[in-house]
Amino acid sequence: MSTQATKKRKADPDASSSSTSTKAQKNATGSKPDASSESSFRWLKPLGPKKTCLYGVNLTPKTYPKVAMFDLDGTIIVSAYGKGQPKKNRHASFTWWHKGVVKKLEEVHNSGYSVVIISNQKLSKDLEEWKIKIHLIAASLPNVPFRIFAASADDEYRKPMLGMLRALKDIHTSENVEMDTTEAYFVGDAAGRPDDHSGTDRKWAINAGVKFYTPEEFFLGQPASGYQFLGYDTTSLIPDEEPFTPALSTELELVLLVGYPSMGKSRLYRKHFGPAGYVHINQDLLGTRKKCKDATEEALATGKSCVIDNTNRDGKTRKEYIDIAKKFGVPVRCFRFENSIDLAWHNNMYRTHCLAPSTLENEVKRNKVPNITYFGFQKNYEEPALAEGFSEIVEVRWCFEGSEEERSRWSVLHQSINGK
């Protein structure tokens, strides 16, 4: 997923020096937009179950099979959050990323492409001001009909997840136009280069199955640059690996699971131990560790085997349950799950935002586990050892289980746990 990295030019010296503002609305040629162009843009009904995907159109964009998609900040315009940018009223004006942006967008439109802006905009306080800025940008593009999708929350619409692409494809479907992904492309500055803030845009293009260009490549004709992604590489998963199947004991026992959140611990219990009559001990369900210990004692006292389905990251935590097992004279088996923070975070993003509708019908809706929980596990993790009192330590390698649709949704690249 990487090539040799090369240096990225942070800002182009030919960026348009004349900003467009609410006081002086000028297009790329320096002329003031007429009244019709100023009112050419309109925000339409937001998309999604929580209305978090903003959607608007400039002029009357037609739906063509060929689609040219662009990021906004750092691609079409200079980012309002870069060095040297004002902290107050930062969305009252904008500057084209390069003086040739308008002409290039006009050429794209005239060559039979639908022009679409795909942007992450989790702005909270500045969102309404930002929405007004889009009117200014549209007024400076009087000859470029376009659509804009903007993800305003941390959900399935946020790049590199594909919610905005699905929304665009829904429009194509409603107009009986099939998007030609062989001709489609996406231009964005978050390309995974050494000086980039992330690789989100390039990941989005890969997830979408379309060509990708940086602004330097697309607008300036520079050669392709190297990149490197952070986060889990879904292509590294061994294809068609058989799911792990634990041995079940006919004797009373305690099973203790160890691993990051979202690594399949609860799934292992539901699929194998639950049907065999093991009691499920889980702090997310019971609320406190004391309740977990009390439930463990109760289960063993009544002759029922149990599974401690928590992260159990250190020896001190594990000892509390091992001591209970010793009290009843029962063996303790440890199941240690694959220790990959990147894979765990990827699974967290998948099960929170990307489950297929058919999967959601049979799954409990989960909230995203915050990254601080993963960092805490990583920092305090202690490798389980037989000396702690385990009769056996079983290694559990994670593998995907699900339909082809579920596999396709799981395989998309996500932002890394550090937001890269």
C-alpha cells in the first residue's frame, strides 16, 4: 500500500491572490458575479438518518456517466485552517488553490463530466458560516454546475467511508444513469504524502474504485508522488482463513478472554460458549467489575462454567478472576486474541458505521469505542503467562466471518486510530 515517498509542495505560489469575500465577490477574472449567479446555489435537504450529510447544487447540474469529484479545502480552495489563516471569520472569504482552478473546472464540465465536491466538514460552530462561503464559491463559478456533499459528523458519510458516494450513486440510479467508474476520478490533497495531514482522500478513491490525483498532479501537471498509509491494510488479511473454533470442556471451568475491544471476543462467546451453556460475564452489560466478580462466583458456585468477556489487559485484573476460580478448584483457560491495535480500530469503525442493512437486522447497534480506550489497553497491556495460573493459553487469530456484501464493506480503508 505504499511507494517511496517524495516531498509535497505545501502551497502553490500561483494561488489566486485575490480572495473572494462577502464585501467584494469577484470571480477568477476579477469581475463581480451578477445577481443570477449569486443566487445560483442552493442547499437542499440534508441526507442520512440523522441529516448529517449536507447536500447542495449550483445551477442545474446534469447527471452524466462520467464523474469528476473534488475535495474542497486544499484542493479547490486554500484551506481556512492552514498556517497564517485568520482564526476569526475564517469562512468570510476564500482563495482559489491556484489561479487556474476555475478554468480547469470549466474544461472538466465542458468535456461531459458531472462535477461533484466531496468534503468532510465537521465544523460545529462554524458550519453555518461555512455554508454561506459555498454560495460565494458558487457565485465565482457561474459556468460550472456542480453538486456538493459535505459530511458534518463522524458517521458513515465521512471520508474515507463511502456514504457520500452511495448518495451520489442513488441520484444516478434515480435518473437511470449508470456511473462509469472507469472514467471517474477524485482529486484531493490528503494523499498520504510525508507532509500531508492524512491519506483520507486517496483512501476514499481506492474505496470508491476510481482514479486519484493530487491537486499538483491534476491542476499543475506534476508527476505522481509517493505515499504511505497509516492504519490497517485490509489486503493483508489471509483470504478464506478458517474461523477459530475453541475446544469445549465437559468439566467445570473458567474461560478468560484477553484482547482489544472489537476483536471478536463477544462473537466467540455467542457462537460457541453460549450455546454450550457457559455463563457470559461482561462488564459492558453488568456495569462494574464488582458485579462481574459476583456473577463469576455465583456461576461457579452453581456448577456453571463461565466466560470472562472483558479486555483483561493486565495481570492484576486477571488475578481477581483466577483467584475466584482457585477458590472453587476449577481450571482457567486463557484465550489471547490477536494483538493488533490497527485491526481492532478498523473493526471498531466497521461495526459502528459500515454494517450492511441486512447485518444490522441481526446485530445490536454499537457506539464507537473511543480511541483512548485502545491507547489505554496498548499502554497497560501485559502478556498472559501460564505462571499466572492458567491451565492453557490459546492464541486466537482474527479472521473475517460474513457474507460477500459484509466482506466488501469491511474491506474499505479507514482513517487510522490517529486520524490519518
